[in-house]
Amino acid sequence: MRKQSNLNEKRFSPRKILQGNYPFIASSFVFICSLTINLVYFFQTCFTPIITIPILDAKYYLDWAKSIANGTPTISGAFFVEPGYAYFLSFFIKVFPAIPNTPLLVQSLLGSLSLVFIFLTLRHFYPRSYAPLLTTFLLVFLAPLIFYNNLYLKTSLEIFLISTSTFLLAKTWESKKIFSWILLGILFGLTALTKSNILYTTPFLAITYVFSFSKTTRKDSFWPLLAFFASLFLMISPASIHNWRANGGFVPINYSGGPNLYLGNWSESDGAMKPPEYISLDPRFEERDWNNATTAFVGQPVKASRVNAFWTRQTLKEISLNPKHFATLTLSKTLLYFQSKIIDDNFAIAYVISFTPWLHYFYGYWLVLIFSTVGIILVFWRKERRLYPFASIILAYTGTIIASHITERYRIALLPLTAIFCATSFVWLGEQISKRKFAKIIFFIITIFGFSLFAKYPFSQVTTVSIADMENNFGYAELQNQNLPSAREHFKKSLTLNKYTNVYNFMAILALEEKKFNESLSFSRAFIGLWPDAETYVLRLAYQASNQEISPEEIRNTLTQIEKSAEIAPQMDPLAEEGFALIKPGKFQEAETIFEKLYQEYPENDKIITNLARLYQENKKPKAEEIFLKAIEMNSFNLIARYNLGIFYADNNQHLKAIEQYKKVLEYVPGYQLTRFYLAQSLLATNQKTELTEQLKIFVQESEFNADYSQEIKIANDFIKENSVPASN
């Protein structure tokens, strides 16, 4: 009987596979399931704009990678972002130039291999449990993981490197073999070159390792840690040397840490991706803007290391001035970290679901976060010291995310670590079920439910990416690529979904490219009507083109100049930011003093000149006329200056001059703000009642759906019906 029993134990069975007794079979099953789903997704999306029209970060990395592959890297200065992913892409672009989207196929493969390493890590800790395979199999259906595996973003590579590092750490932790720690340092270095946040976790990992020894044997931790850090710094040294040679000072990998910290903590931050007004989040311009802003604040050009240090100090300074705001924002970001909605920043997953509806039925990363959080609590409660190093990494890494700003691709990079504690929750729950500890089971369910309530907290104020945003970005990318029919199609879709102000400007430029000048003028007028303070260079070009005042060659040259002007940052002056901040609450006298200083420094800056004239106007100073006229002389299409100069003339009973300015504004942009209503007031003051009535009728038609002008519309209607005198606004 004993021999028969031994034979039964050795017999192959599905139960043993589920318990992880056959790791090759189980991991192969996970790999095949994951790769199949990723390839189905890839082939459904590879001919959609998601892949065919790279935008924002994807375009930035692809352009950088292509330049590396061609031997002419576009990044000659210090690295603002980590270089690892660009070099990863460049390898496949160089080796497989004839096969399109090879890197994405490789990313699908790496994403599936990541799950294999996650399974093997979980099996290391729970060798005779269903939890490793159950946890990993559930990750196969994680929607954001599939989504990011098939985008030209570094998220997939980050997850793969962290999963391999986590697996090796699990195998190495109790080992004193120097070679294992060297290999671990190499993997951490490669990970850091892709996502430098991992560097901040290494001190916590080292401290945890030292305290894992008894007091008498702690000296034994020295050599393994020395080997680890030596190999880690050796791996990142090429980036450090490059940065030093590029005159960036000492920058270990990249210098966006300080700017990102400020982005997540400045006075109007939403905790996600809302930047200050002087910073563009377009990757082409973001580095330039942070450098220019630093130069403006410091008063001289600075090295990359100084940029990083300045914004770190600026963040700490603002926190010390308003600790209450910092505490509130940190709490908000912590809640946002567990948010059930996908926090997109470059791509809207809702847009992807329109091509892959089945992805809608997969689940989000927030569920993994909730179970892993419970798992971390259980680890410390049960004193599972073998998982302390992973808890130290995940807590430190999460701290770097919450300290800066939250996006989906930042938090999902922790998947290999959160999976460990997710499995811990499942193991503990299984134990309680087998022991029939119903009270603990109920407590577990209540705890999960409580965390789910946090995850469902409504963050309506957080800026995310909509489908209309996506269409707008695709249209703009196609406009830059001179693929005009495609650009028009995407812009039309964007306007159908949401009438974004910028789309009208892009459509105006597109119509100019297509030589549809009247249409261009119409779109440009709509743009300025929605955004009265916007630049008017496209309006001027469209107006001149529609009136045949400019040749096709001049139009093309001017469009080229407009495109180049987007690459030149406007002068950023901290004093100007202070002045604009004073205008908002109506502190006009203080703001005037600041803008007078700015006017002396920037006498040709029409924005500063116009705002100074408006401040003179608010403060009832006759000098406003002179400054307004100078602004108009510099740019005859300065509608803000003409509009406010008309009001200035009307306030001083110079109605004929006011009428002249108002009519010029309406010639350029019919329906511009309240210009026609104010024109009617000046016509009444000069007893031109026939034209007055016609202008009021047009005003009512133009402003019919504008709730902001309801009072003026009522006055106009009353005058038309009763011939009463329209009151001043």
C-alpha cells in the first residue's frame, strides 16, 4: 500500500499544476494566454491612429530613437528624460528597418515574459499554493497592461525590468554570493536608465538588508551591498558621463526630477498633469520651458543639475509657506493613486476601446492596488520578514509617485511588486476559508470594500485625456506631417465631440494649406471669438489671404515661420507672472507698477504693452491712449488693444474715435466680445439711430446662445421693441 501511495503522489495532475508543482507548464500557460491576447490587441490596433500616428511622448521617443539609429542623436545636451527606452527602440529600428512596429511586437513579448517572472517570484514565496497561478492568471486580463504593452511608451519595458529585478531579488536576498548581487545591481541599473525612480528605493532596500542580519553578523552585509551599488553605478555611468560632458554638471541619469516634483506640488496643481502657464507638457517644448523658467528666476543661464536643484528647492519653499495646501494635496494624490478610473495622460483608453470593445470587459489596475495594500498590512501584522525588502521598495517607489504627480503609467510600473502582496492577500484568505474563520473573512471583505470606496472617490477636477483630445492631437500631428486630408478628418471628429478652442485655429491653418482662404478666415474668427486674448497671427494671414493681399508664396513662407515660432519660447519673466497674478484679484495699482518696470525692459513685447495700457485704463490715466496706439502700431490686428481703446474713447466721450476702433475690430472678427453692443452705445451717443438698430439686431443674432451676454441681449431687445435707450454695461 505504501508503494501505491508513493506512485499516486508522483502522478501528474491538474491540481499539482495549479499549486505550482510544474512551474514550466504553469508559466507556459500564463505566457501563451498573455501573448495571445496581446497579439490580438496588436493586430486590431496596428492600422489605427493609435499606432500609425505617433503623438506626444510616443513621437518624442520614436524621433529620438530614429536619430540614434541613424547615428545623429537629437539629444546632445544632458538627458531631461531617461534615455533607456529610446536606445531600446533604436536597436530594433536599426536591426529590423523593413518590419514595421517591430518594437511593439517585442513589447508584447516582454509584457508576457513579465508575467512569467511574476509567477516565478510568487511561487518562490508560496510554493504549494494556488495563489501564484491565480494572481498571475488574473493579471493576464489587466486592461492597462495590454494597453501599454502596445504603445510606443516605456511602461512595458519598465514592468519587464522591474519584474526580472524582483525575481532576482527574491532569489538573492538570503544569499551572500557576490555574483548574484552584482547581477542584481546590473538589473537595477538598467531599470534606472528607463525609470530613475527606482534609484530612490535602493537606500531603503540597503537598510532593510542590513537589519535582516543580527547585530553580531551585520558586517556580513557590507560586501554584497558594495557589489550591488558598484554594479548599479557602473551601469548608469554612461548616462552620468554623457551629462557631464554635455556641460550639465553632475546629473546621474536625467534632470526632470525637480520639475516633476514641482509639477505635482505647485499652488494650482491637481495632482496629475496640470502645469504652470509657462510650461508646455508637449515633450518637444517641455525641457526648453523648464530651462527658460529656471534661467528667468535665477537671472542667468544654468546647468542641468542647477535646473533640477532649483525646482526641488522651489517646491520645498512653497511647501513651507503653505503646509496646509501641501497636506491637502498629498491626501488628494494618495486618494488619486487608488483611483478606479484610468488616469491617462497621453492616450485615452476610452479611444482604444472604440477599436477593441472586448477590452471594456477587462478590469483596471486599482483592484490589484487594493488587494496588494491589504497584503502589505498583513505582511507587517504577521511579521513576514522575507517580504520586508519588497515592502520597502514598493513604499519608497509609491512615495516618489505621490510626491510628484499621478498617472496610470507611473503607478502600473509597480505591478511586479504589487502582485506579490496581492498573492499574500489570496494566501491569507485561503487559509481563513480552510480554517472556517468567518469573522476574519468578513473583516477582510469589509476592508476590501472600504478601500474600494476610496478608489471610487470622484476626482472630476483632475485633467484627463478625452477622445476629443485624442482626435485633436492626431489632427495636429497629421497637419505637421502635411497629411492634410487625414488632419481634416481628425479635426472634424474632435469638433463633433467637443468644440475645443484650439481646433478652430488648427483648422484655420489647415484651410490655408489647402488654399481655402475664406474658410480659413471663418475658422480663425471662430477661434478668436472663443479665445479673445489669443495671438492673431493666423487671423492676420487668413484675412490678408482672403482679400488677396498676399501671394501663395508669402502664405507658405509665413506658415513656415508660424511653425518655427512654436519652437521659440516666449520670454518668461517671474516679474510678469507676479504682475498677471495681481491682475486676477483686481490689484491694478500694484500690477501697474510691475508692468511699468517690464515695459522698460521689454519695450517691443506687445503683450506687456497691451496689459500696461489696460492697467492705465483701469486706473483712469490718460496715458492709456498713447500706449494702446503704440500696441496697435506694432500689430494692427491687436484686437484686445483696439477693443479696449474703443472703450477708453467712449468713456471719455470721444465716440467717433470709439466707433472707428469698434468697426475695425468687427471687420476682423464679427461678434468679438461685446464690441457690437458698445458700438451701438457710441452710435446712440452720436445720434446714428438707423445704424444703431441694425447693429443691435445683428448683436442679438450673434450672441443668442451666449449666456454671459444675457443682460446685454435683453437691453438690445428692449430697445429694438420699445426704442428705449440702451444702458451702459
